[in-house]
Amino acid sequence: MPDRSASLSLPFLQPSQAQKHVTHNEALILLDALTQLAVADRDLTTPPSDPGEGDRYIVASGATGAWAGEDGNVAVHDGTAWLFCTPQTGWRAWVEDEERLVTWRGGAWRDDSGLPLGATTLGVNASADAVNRLAVSAQAVLLTHAGSDHQVKVNKAGSGDTASLLYQSNWSGRAEMGLAGDDDFSIKVSADGSAWVTALRFDGTDGSASGDAVQSDAGDDTIGRLMTVGAFGLGGGAVAAPSDDADNCTLGGLWDFTASGANCPLADPSGGTLLALPGGSGTRQVFANEEGTRLWLRSHDGASWSNWSELFTQASVVGTVSETAGVPSGAVIESGANGNGEYIRWADGTQICTNGGAAISTDPAAFTGTAVSIDGGKLKIGRWF
């Protein structure tokens, strides 16, 4: 028969043993020490100078004195001497000065924080269930790095499944973001938890954006929507004008016209681009011809359009002057010469004719009415309309 137990190495009473109470008391002391094991420290290599009866320690590596050769063992003081217990795999001890549990495994005492933890459900101040296997009721949940980076991973089985974050109000869904039924990242919102609107969707292939928060097309002017590249010509070409008619362009943006565009400032334009600027009670329009050499401006007061007025530039201030019903409709200044002399016309109707210092016999340009002759007819001033 062995003289000690297999697990705790407690001494057995032997037949015909003298002073059996000594052996029995030693076994009780060890059993008292190892049951609900708690030690004061696990970092000491030298025994404390004045231990109390029942004091327990885990002997640190490199121990000396009465603890020499007992590295890793549990030292128990019986009031007179130290008793030592050799730990076995799975023994657990509470370390008082560290306030942590340690376990003997792999030939050393290791923190329980290093043990793998598995549970079917876990509730932290809340009740977990078969669907919500992890439930936490708290003011906040902190996930932080262990040295540098940190990621939160949400994985789904396949493309047609869902991996998302769902935001609720009183247990009713109001917003969701993630991979919902495909591999495009989307943001959805709901007013009642039943009907959902995809506000933004980012294509998983090229990253392009779509959804109800984005313009449906380049001419979409819904308030609050995000403008896309190409909308109203930003980053792309101008948008085709509604019915190719300038009167229909009351919405802000850049509109493109063909040669047959209606209500443009040119009677038969070769085409052009119109900038519409809404605001106040109406809209302002600026029209540029296809060549980009002439500009016109008009406004809408909420009821009707004003007449087009040309904005003159270096490209258009000199040219052919003209008028319609007494209103200038061409360039600001026109000059010319022929065999009869030279002339200058202004858009206000003024005309001056000369003949190189000689008297004018035939007007180089026709006057309306009688012109004033100066210096014997060498200079004539009048009106051309």
C-alpha cells in the first residue's frame, strides 16, 4: 500500500504505526491548505521571516533558504516548518496580491486570462438567447487595440446573405449599414422599421455611388440629393435642354441646345449652352453661342421672360451694327471703307463718314435723313437709322 494519496499527496496511516495522530494531522493540514487554494504571493524566492500558521505561497523560480529546490510548489507553514505540495495539471490558486486566478498547466503557473474561453451564450447584465448569443446591457462597449491596430469583423456565409450593423429605436430598426443581400456596401434608413430606403449604395466593383440620396440622372434637381459628376455639366457635358426650348430651363444648371433650339437669342443659332441661375422670384439665364464668341442675358420674374440682352466682349464689340424697331441688335461699333471713303457706325445710330481729307461726293455708307457736312463736305455726321 502506498504511503501517500495520488492527487494531493496526503500521508496515509500505516498498520501498527506509532503516533498516528501526527500523520493524520499532517494530512489535515495539507487538505486545509489545498482546499479553496489561495496564496499570498507567487513572486518570492526567499521565505518570509515571520510566517503565520496556515500561510501559503507559490515558490518563485530560483528560491533559496528553506524553499530551495521547491520552485513552483505550494509552500504551507504549519506553525513550525514549511510543508510543500507539488501541483498537478489543473490546480487553480487565487493570488491575493495580484487579485487574479492562476492555473498549473504546461509545467508552470499561468494566468487564467490566457485560458481559452468558450460559451454557447453570454449575457453581460442582460439575457442572451439562441439568436443574440452575446448580449450586453451597458452605457458603452469598449474595444481597443493590443499594441497598435484593431478591427471589428462581421462575416457572412455568402454574397446573398447579410453582414451589417443595425441601429434600432425602441427595438425597431431605423438604420442599417453593411453588406445587405449582396457585396455592395449600402446604408439604409427606415421611418417605421418596416419600409426601408437605400439612401447610399457603393458598388463593390468600382466604388461608384447610387441610392435615393444621389441624383437619379444628370437633370435630377430633387432638393437634398447629392450631385454626381456630369450633372448640369459639372465634370462632364451640359445636359440636353428640356424639349430643346430655352423657356423650359427654369431649373438651375447647364443646358445644351441644338441648332434648332427654340427661344434662344439667335434666330437660327448653330447651337449653344445656357446657364440657368434660379433665385428670388425667378431665374436668370446666360446663353453662349456654339463658337463661344457671344453672350446674352435675360431673366424671368415668375410670370414671363424678358428680352435677351447681349453682353459684349472683345470678340463681339466690333462688328456689324444692326437694329430692330430702333433697338440695337448687333455689334457696338462698325467701321468700313469703299471707293467713296470711310465710315464708322455706332450702335446708338450715329454715323461718321470721311474721304481721306477730300470732299465726299458719294456717301461711303447711307445716312437716314440729312447729314451735317463739315469742312466743305470732307466730314459728314448723321444717323444711319
